[in-house]
Amino acid sequence: MKTVKEVMTAHPVSVTLLDNIYEVAVKMKDSGTGFIPVVDSSDGATLIGVITDRDLVIRGYADKHSGSTAVETVMTREVISVAESASVDEAAELMASRQIRRIPVTRDKKLTGIVSLGDLAVKRIFADEAAEALSEISQRPLH
């Protein structure tokens, strides 16, 4: 059975609490993603949060925060992550149960990658589970 490490995107773009929301937005644009992990600036690897493009809009700009606003203001602290040694089936089940599309991958609390439903589907690994999870997530109401 394949592990998350085998399908994840390694070395993802990340930010620290020293960055501001404008810098996050630029990194999202430059890397073509709407999901950026926040890591501890002291070691550059310990996962402490995530920021999505939705977080930037809802908690940032819609609340009239400027681009110089600290990452801490808009980030999600309660991060769900998966160990790189977990099976892709476990990751798919976790993502479906929590209704999330992307999940940070860690080893000893250190960020090592990101796995998305797309990674699972594109790699043709548990495509049915990934498709089902995406369907369930897409049908949930936005709040």
C-alpha cells in the first residue's frame, strides 16, 4: 500500500509569523496555490498553522485588514495534518471525514509536504475515495 510520502508534494511553499498577509497573497499567486502552511520561524519547519485564500478574504480583507497585517491574524491554528508514513487510504478517509481538500504532511511535527485530493486522484490512488470526498466537500454550504 502506498504511503502519503509517495504521493505528496514535497517542499511546499510556506510562511512564518514574521510574514504579512500581502506576502502570503504574493506567494499564493507565484506558486499557483490557495493553501500555505505556517511554520515556526525559529526552525523553519515546525507546523503551527495554515492560511487559505479563503482565510485571506474572510479574516483579512473583508475585515478591512491591510496587506501589512500579521499572518497570525488570519491563519488557522487548529491544523489537521497527516504523517508521511500514513497510507493514502488513511489520508483520503481523514480528508473526507474532516471535509478538507488539502492536508499538511508531517514527520515529528515538521512540515514535509502537502497532499491534496487532486494528488490522490491524479495518481489514480483511491480515485473513488478522492472523488467521493471531493463530492461531499463541494456539496457543503459555505459559511
